[in-house]
Amino acid sequence: MTWDKVVICDVWGPGKSHLTPPLGGNLEFRLVRRPIRGKDGESYPANYAVEFVDGHAPAEWAGAIFTPMGTEDVKGIGGLPDWDPSKPPVKKYQDVINAAASDLARSSTRRLETIVPYVDNSGNVGYSAVRLFRVENARQAPTTHLFVIEAVTVAQSAGGVRALQDGVGHGPPE
């Protein structure tokens, strides 16, 4: 799988603030494969480090590592026209991606996933799960694949970061 150039051209929804480059424009990055060797000597992808084009890195993405998750390809996204920056087919893309929300939400759907921190307007640290899906044959030629990225707030703690009891005997008691 190639992750040399990922360009996010349109961003909408509640995770938008985590996907906006500080200098404006499109969010553009590449993912660097970080493999491990198995006992058979083969190389397996353990995770992917994020490398941004200069000036395109939102601060909270510093050091982000994406982990491969799921085993099934994304379904329900296809037949999209190629992206034309001069006249982007935004509504068509949003409608097709929104219609596939249940497939994107399945834990078995193949994706890369990371957690990025953020600071809200009140100075509280929170976390968003960021999921990156590569959808093959989603668009018409010349570029057939499509990257879909989703950011979902998973935790926010008032006053800052703190450890919580996890219910299995680990972590500090509350």
C-alpha cells in the first residue's frame, strides 16, 4: 500500500479543527511505514509515522503514529468523479461518504488509527481518535483511490490530563 502523498481537500464536521493546516490550504502529508520483522524474516507493517509538508502540520499532530486496524475493505463508496480543485464536487463526495458512515464505523473496517491531543477554548486537554481510510476504486480515472479521514472526540478532562481507574485493577483509585 502506498502512502507517499495523502492530500485532504475537503474537511467538514466536528473534527474539522484537527484537520486544518496552520497556513491554510489542503492538509498534505505522507505516511512512513515502520515495519517489524517476524520470525520468518518477513517485514510486517507495525505502524506509520506522519510526515507533513512544511507548514502543513497542525500542532497536535506532532509525533502522531498511525496503527493499522481492521481486515475488511471499505464498502459503499464508489462512482465519484475525480476531484477538480477549480470546481470541487464537494456535495457529491460528502453525500457518498456520509451514506457509508455505518461501514466506516465498523471495527472490522480496514483503516489506520491514531489519537491526537488538543486544547479547547477553556484550556482543557482533550483527545480525538483520528481514523484514515483508503478506499480503492472510489473515483473515476485518473486517480481511483480516495482517502477518508475522520476525527472523533473521545475524551476530555476538566482542568487537564489525569489518570482514571479503568475498572480492571490498573491505574490509580479515584
